[in-house]
Amino acid sequence: MEDTPNQANAGTTPEQFGIQNIYIKDISFETPNSPQIFTQEWKPQIELELSNKINPLNEGVYEVVLNITATVKAAEKTAFLVEIHQAGIFTMSGFREDKLLYMLNSYCPTILFPFARETVSNIVTRGGFQSLWLAPINFDALYDQQLQEKQQQGQKTMIH
């Protein structure tokens, strides 16, 4: 006989999640080739780097930092570079380890991304360029990909 969800969780702490704060930890905007870049034909090429960092603060309290770096080039010259470290402090309890890792590496970055996206667009506009709207990111897919890569590396390590 299979346990129902209520029976499976009986005697365990219920999952709890909270947001304590969302803030910008670091931000940078550079236009190394201005003002000349404004006189060139605008056919931008965008390179995007994305990562996150998790800092345990207290029992069940974590800082998650979503790092985004966007480099935009026109005619092989860097038009601008914008970097943001969008952070949040999250409280979590009652999660199994695998689900906690998912929450920290996918769910929390999903919450932080719209804040970072809006800030990037605003700062790029204030820098004299057209808005840069970053496309939505599927953090679940990125997390699954990261797990598969770690699993494959683990298997390769075991073989050798």
C-alpha cells in the first residue's frame, strides 16, 4: 500500500519558504568605446554569462546571488558591458537535501531574475543605448543540465 502525501509527511517538518530581502549586491556598467560607438551602425552582438552563488548565513537562512554579465559588441568593438549581482536572503526549512539544492539553484534564481532583468534594462538605457531585455531563462532546465553534467563526471571518475 502506497503512502498518501499526508502519511508520507507525517512526523516530519513541513516545508517552509520565505523571502527576507532582495537587493543588488554589486553592479557595474562600462562603455569603453564611447562616444565613438554611438556613431557606428548598430547591429549588436550579445554575449551573456550567468552563474549563481549560495552563501549559508544561519540555520535555514541562505543568501543566493545571481550573477549576470552581458557584453554587447558592435562592429567587433565592445559597446557596453553590464554586470549585476542580484541577491536575495531566503529562509527554508523542512526540505530534503535534493529539494533544498533545487530551491537554492533554480527556484531562488527564478525569483531573482526579473529584478536583475529590469535593472539591466534601466542601466543600459541610462547609458545611452536601447533597452536590453534579457530573454526569460529556464532555471529548471539549467539545473537539470548541471545535475546531468555532474553525474556524467562522477561516472567518468568512477570508470578511471
